[in-house]
Amino acid sequence: MMRIKRTNNLPRALYIHIPFCLNICSYCSFCHLLYDENRAIAYIDRLIEELKQLKIGELHTIYIGGGTPSSLPIFIIEKLFKEIDKIHLDDDYEFSIEANVESLDEEKLKFYLKHRINRLSIGVESFDANILKDMRRNHDAKMVEDVIKLAKSLGFNNINCDLIYGYPHETTNILKNDLNCLVALDVNHISCYGLTVEDRSILHAKKIKPQDDDMLRDEYDIIYKFLNEHGYKRYETSNFAKPTYESKHNLTYWHDEQYYGIGLSAASYIDGLRLVNTSNFDRYLHSENIIEEKEYLTEEDHLFYEFMLRLRLDEGLSLDNIFNEVNFETKNKYLRIVNKYLDRNLLTLKDNRLKTTYEGSLLLDSILIELL
Ligand code: SF4
């Protein structure tokens, strides 16, 4: 199998993982650790070491995710920002940080602005008091409103809010109220995630079941229609934005472009090589070798990723030249499957651009399984 060609271009996106959280949410199975000052200090030192080893040119996007990056007090994260300050960002850059409502205040927001952060991604998840309590989130609807108003008044004009739908006991009225509240806050970007109960989550341990697929589907239809009517265009299955506010960093992933990732369990994609760091905290801090997975992508892998990632986007995938580097058999297999789903109206093809229909976007996984 042929490996994908080297580009010699440096990645223009950087992801930085902060694994600490102030508490553990009921549905979460991500790589997270309860915040502890000494561990956080040691972790930031290790992150800085890792950052210094990268060959970084001009970046277009930086994304600090987690965990809860905003759980770190300024005196701990300041050191990392001093290093990031040295990185050159292009004129059109996007620099995001994930935050929880209760860990943001005026001092922290001003600090982020001073260090060039121009996009906040806030874990709102719901406005319903009972559901928030069940999720083990430590905010309420009023706190969301206050923090978004504060952030805007200080100069943040690019804010994403995450919403979870399909939580046990959620009704369509609760969902509609959540959507109304979000739209009233006039944020530019909304990410909506259907609840899944993952193995390592508290919900799973308590044997709690998610809503059934029909209910999730009905809720997604409500979200899609409501957000469209209020000026938020869906550009990716779970992501809705006002014009020009699509997440530049996440588009890097969906466009299958290169990126650096540093920190616990962070992934990088550089010149056809996919690397994943260890998710073991002690190994990350103390070992010379922190790479847990290393995979060279072949042209066939690359073709599959292009389909998998780009078909999630409403802009779809250009078929021009896409089969140039794969053999006749692979090309035929893809075209046969594409034609099958064109006939079933789950895909459309216009000007050589392949897109999912609305129905197809919700059934994309089953299309992709056939391409594997
Ligand atoms: S959902 Fe976010 S804030 Fe909650 S435990 Fe997981 S990473 Fe932390």
C-alpha cells in the first residue's frame, strides 16, 4: 500500500489539551482528572517542554480544550501563555479556549483577551435546573446569561455554546426552552450533541439508558429547524453557526488538514503520520516516549478519511482528482457505493461535488461502514 505523499508544509493548527476538571459530569468519558494544584503545575511544565519541541511556523488556529481549561487559575496557566505569546499567528487567526460557566470571571476573561484568545467555547449543555443537577454541572441559567453578557461586554464577539440533547427525562418542551435561551443570548455558534451513554461514564455505572433513537431523531429535527429559522446554518452534523462564524480550528480536522496536538492523549496529524499521546498521566509527565499510537496513512486510508470527514460537512466533498492515487478496484468500490446512495437519495452529486442529503447526514455512519 502506498503511503500518502509528504507535503513539507508545517501544520497551521495547534491543539493543547488541559485534562483537569473541577468535578466530573455524569455523562463524561473524556480524558479528565480532578483539579489538583501540584499536578496542574507539573503538567503545565511538561506541556511547555512538549510545545518547545515543535517546529512551529505561522499558525492559523490554536484551540485549548479539555477537560476544562478554564479550571486552571491564572497563576498556573500564565507560564504556558508566555510561551504561546511567542507564536506568530496570521491576520485571520482563531484562538479558542473551552470554559465552564462557573470558572469564568472578569479577571480570567481579561487575561485571555490579553493573550490573544478571540473565541470562547462554553459548556452550557442545558438551562433546565433538574437536568443540570443530574448532569452534575455547577451552574444555572442565570449564571450562563451573566457570563455571556460579561464576556461580550469585555470584547468577546465569537462565542460558542455546547448543548446536550436527549438527556434522560428531557422533554421537547425542555429542549425548546434551551434553544430559546441560547438564541436569546445571541451567541454566534452552537454545537449540539445527542447524549450517548459511554462505558466509562457515571451514567453507565448507574445503568441509565439514553433516550431511544426515534426520540433523538425528533429532537435533532427540532434543533435543525429552530436554529435555521434563527439564522444559524448547519455546516457540520453537530455544528451550527451564524455566517462566517464556523469554527476554523475544527474545519482543519474536517478538511483533513495537518495539525499539532500536545498534552495528555492529544492527537497530531503531520505529513500523513497520525500520532496519539499517552493518556497515562504519570507516563506523560515522566517518560521520554509519550507516543502511544503511531500510524502512517496510506492513500487508501487518506481516501476514506476524506469521505468520512468531509461528508460530515454540508459543503461536501469534491470528487475532482480524489481517486488519482488509489487503484482501479478501490475507485470502483467507492463509485459503486456512492451510486447506490445517490439512487436512495441519501447523497447528491452536482458539479462533481458529493454531499449528503439531510436524511443522508443522519445515516452517514452506515454509508461509511460500507466504504471501510
Ligand atoms: S464534560 Fe467537560 S467539564 Fe464535565 S467532566 Fe467531562 S471534560 Fe470535565
